[in-house]
Amino acid sequence: MQRNTLLFLILSLAIMAAYGPFLKMMGIETPQSRTAVQQQAEGDAPGATAADSAPAPPAQATLAASAPAPKATQTPAAVPAAPALTERQVVVETDLYRAVFSTRGAVATEWRLKTFFADDHTTPINLVNPPAGDAVTRPLALLVDGAPAFENGVWSVDRERVRLKGDDSATLTFRFVDPASGAQVTKAMTFHGDGYAVDLAVDTQGLAADYTLSLGSNFGIHKWGALTIGFVGVANLVDGDVQREDPDDMAQPLLRVPAEEGIAWTVSQDKYFLTGLLPREAPKAVVSQARGKEHVVTGLVMADGANGRFTLYAGPKEYALLKAVGSNLRENIDFGWFMFGTWSLVRVLAEPMFILLTAIDGYVHNYGLSIIVLTLLIKTVFIPLTHKSYKSMKAMQAIQPQIKTIQKKYKDNKEKLSRETMALYKEHKINPLGGCLPIFVQIPFFIAFFNILYTAIELRQTPFMGWIIDLSAKDPYYVLPIIMGVSMFVQQKIQPTTLDPKQARIMLFLPVIFTFFFMNFPAGLVLYWLFNNLFTITQQFVTIRFLQKQTA
């Protein structure tokens, strides 16, 4: 009995040893080799987890389920291996935009705004515009030092498409397990059908290192553009101070660590569009970098793998939309630009003027007409100052013969010349600055209106009438600039002047210069200048008639 038992054991061991090579020779995969292949696949695609893919049924259970009842034993059926996760595209579509995500890194590869178009007026604007080269960070990538799999690995995702209508909302969830450390990260994005803001939550488990949620390379910058008024690049609001980062300061990663008020947002923007991350929980820092010409990256650093809650905004720089998001995001509309910088006085004037412009448009439903109405309102406010200016200029013109006599008499005695001239002004009750002061007072208002018309996306691709189909673009036939030049010429001819004939002739060249200068300006700006001139001419006629009646 013991001999038979020993022989049975020896034969069993021999069969078990030869079983694997025999199946391999026959082309049949063993359960052990399937397990090894499955582990190899999971190593290649670290995002795979038990919840993300259906596991193969145990060999014992398969055997029991597939074996006919009368037979005692049966060769196990071949079980298909669990496939490795492959990169997929996930589409999120609302009435306002269409976003495409890749499961490799759980990043955005496309973000098209359905109601804003490129210069051809047909192609929707794409906010994902990575520059050429290898040093590109993809939008919404999660970066961890020493763990590139979070950025490059394939994440699992709970759905392949999201379609929202009206004010519907839906959440898209990506999950990833780092094969090296076992750390798990969940990135959940809640989209809203009626807005451009996205609620973004990052939850970690077993991740002790800092991580950066990045906006990516040039995400939100549709066009750089030379000589563009306003700011293009990265801006951060840290401790209550807006930092418009200079690319020269970001050749190496620029780290801004908050002191008291914290980090309100980091954005990447151009003249008309922006993307921004607004943290709801305090990040450790904001890190920004310029990786060459027209290539910027920015993101928020979360300490020690902390969970993060953010608002992502990816859309137009419309005043009402940015104000609704909060955290002073509207500061990115640079109403205060003047002379290659931002001036508080100009912004203080421009913002309420813009609000008034949009309010007028709410009634007339045409931004061209709204510009004309607002121009008339501004001219009306300054009627008293303008009237005083014309009156002063007319008085100065009346005493010009006496001034020339004094200049001729005391040409070699500048001190005496100055005293006699001032005495003449005093005698006739003339303020020598009376003609200039009202003009200087109006200059900040002009600059403010100029900035509004040049930077407001509300005017972008907005038609006026006839051939003017875009108030933010130049007049394609140069009709408005030519009419504007003629209006300047008429204005100069009827305006009182204290210049000598030679200087007056030189001034007549200004309308020609301005006409060529305004040919490439946005039609909305030219429209403003034209009607400003027309209202000024009308006011001059009325003032001249009024002064003539007074002197009659």
C-alpha cells in the first residue's frame, strides 16, 4: 500500500511538472502564465484597479460551472486575460463649449467655445493651444516629483461622454493608482450646462508628497498678438495683489508663497479669453514658468498630498461672467491700461463707463448705437467745461493783436514780456489755461473709453450696420476712417485758434495723419472718434452762435 502510494505521488509530481510545458507546446495558455501576463499589463497601465476592469473568474469556479455533472474531472477552460487600460477620449459637451479629455493623464486635449469663432467667423475658438516642442505640460495634469506615472499613465474613467442641456450638471470622475507607491488619486470634474465654470475635486489616498495641479502650456491663450493693449500671459492674485508675471522673471519656475490673504487664483490669458484655477482650500504656493517665447505654464501646489477643491474657469473675459465667478477674477479685464502699464484712475473711470455701455445695449441691442449714445452722454456731461473752453479761446483770439504788439516791443526782455502779457490777461479777465484745462480733464475719460472699446470681448465680432460686421476689427473698406478725417478737418476750420498762420497750416496735416493712423484701428474706436468729432462740431456751432448773440 505504501509502495502504491509512493508510486502515485511520484507519478502525480511528474504529471504536474510536465503539465505546463505540454500545454505550452500545444499552444494552450496556463492560468499561471495568464496571471503573469495580467500583472505585466497592470504594470504597463497603472491606472487599472479592481473596480475599473472585470477580473477573470477563478479557475476553480470556472471549472465547477463548466464541468458536466457526470464527470469527476475536466480540463479547465481558457480564461481571457484582463486587458490593460488603453488611452481613450472622453467628450463633454454643453450648449457653450465642447471639451475633450484624454485618459492618459486625465488631461484636456481640446476646449472649443461654441459661440466664439476664429478670424474666419466659422471655426470655434480652441483654448487648448500647446506650443511646439517637447517641454509641454497638458492642461489639468497632476504633477508629482519622482512619480511621472500620474501625468503619463492611463487613468480609468466612469463614462465616455457627457452631454448637458440648459442648467443640467454632471460629474466626470478619473481614477489612478500609482504602480510604484500604491498611492491613489481621484480627479472629479462637475460640469454645468449653463456656465463656463467647472467644479474640480482632487482626492488622494496614500500620497504624502506635494503635487501641482497645472493649467498646462498656454491653456486659455488663443492668440498672443503683437502690440496688443492689455496683458497676455500668466497672472496671479496672491495676498490681495494682482501679479501680472513678466516672462523674463519666469525663465526658471517662479514660486509665489502666500503670507496672509492666500492665493485667490492663477490664470493664463490673452486679450479676450482666459483659463483660471480658483482654490477653495488654501494651496501651498502658485508656480509659474515661461519655457520660451510665447510658452507659459502655471499651476497650484498642494502640500503633502492634501485633498484639493477648485473652480476651473475656461471661457471668455466677459465682465458679467468673471464677476459672477468671484474672487476679483474680473481684474483680468485690463480697463486701466495706459502707456504700457495699468493706471488706477483710468480703471476707476472705465469700469462704470463699461457698465453703462452694456446697460445702454440692453435697450438698443446694437453696440454700435450704444457707442454713439454713450459718446453723446459724455459730451453732454462736459458741455459746461467745453463752453468755458471755447469762450476762453475766443477771448484769447480777440487780444492776439495786443499780445503780438507786446511780444514785438519786449522781445529782448523776457521778464518784462511775461509781466506785460499776464497784466493783459488780468485786464481782460482771461485765464491762459482756460482753453486747455477742460481738454486735460477729458483726457482720462477718453483713454478709459478707448480701453473699453479696444479690450471688451462684448464688441468682438459684433456687427454695427452695413459693411461693419465686426466692431473689434478694422473697417475693411476704410470708409469710417476717411469720414473721421474729414470731420477732424471741419472741426479745425471752425475752431477758434491762437496760432500764427504757419502753425495753423501745419495743424491741417493732423487730419491726414489721424486718418492713416486710424485705418487699422477697430471700427468701434473709429466710430467713437467720428461721432465725438461730429458732436464737437455741433457744439462749436451752437457755442459760436451763442457767443455772437452775447456780443451783438
